[in-house]
Amino acid sequence: MTKRNWQTRKLLDNAPTHPSAELLERENGKFKVKFLPPNVTSLLQPMDQSIIDTLKLLYRKQLLRRLLSVDEDNVEVVLSFFKEMNLKECCYMVVEAWDLIEKKTLNKAWDRVLNRENENLITNTDDSILEDINELMLMIQICQDCDEDDMKEWITCDSNDQGFQIMSDDEIVKKILQINEQQEMQED
């Protein structure tokens, strides 16, 4: 009986939390790992079609509402508020935020994934959430000097995460072509 040499191929997104391809492939020699270029998974996964962004906005809105419930809002009190917040409270805020996501946001995401155009689903719910967040920030004493740019910077602060890269369609195509070219050279 001959021993069969086989490999399982794995396709992963480019999240920085994934171990390197070399590490994954050498663990037992049965895996061949390929990473998708940045921003490709959002084309394939409905949750990345604005649902996660909307959830983050609604979470931040919940966070500001809780901050408003504090008696004072000087710097020390705000810092203390954030230090005392625990994982359980954060999970409850995520659940509250998820419950506020509208059905049309979910439908719109699926329509994008399935390439269905539906003009009736074009909404700007994120704009109304941004307006709510801006109003809440203005109610907080230490945020009264904040302008719209400050608010947008706070809302998009996690986009600076090293695993979150914004690429144009042309950049994605160029990256895929480069990867294919490199693979062909290695195979030769």
C-alpha cells in the first residue's frame, strides 16, 4: 500500500490575527495556505457590506448615551467611566446596537452580495446615526469643542488598524496579478 501525499488548501482573509502562511504550512505539512488581498472579503461576505460599520456606529451611540448618564463629565470622571466599564457591559451594548440595525440595512447588504439592484433599499440610515452621535457629543461637556471632523475621526479610528486597508478596485486587481505572477515564477 502506498502512502498518499495530499494537501488541504485553505483560503484566508488578510486579518493581522492570522499566523503567517509559512507557520500554518509547516505545522503538519498538510496545508497550503493562500491569503486574499485586502478588501476582497467584503465583496464576498454580507456582514462586511456595511452591516459591521452600522453596528460600530450604533455601538458608539450606545457608549455616548451611557456616558451621558454620568453625573459629571469632566476629564477625570470620563476616564473613570471608561476604566470601570467591563466586558459584560460592552457585550450588552453590542446586543443593543445589533437590535437597532434595521431590516433594510441587512437586505441592502445581501443585495450587494447577490448583485441585485434595488433602488428602494438605498437609504442613508448611517447619516441619521451620525447626526444622533454628533448631538450626543455636543451634550457632553468635554466634547463641546469637538467639531464634525473630530467626531468622524473618532468614528473611523479603527480604520487605522493595520489589518484594515482600503484599496481601490484597480489596486486589488494589480495585487492579484502580482500574486499570480509571483506564484508562476515560483512554480517555474
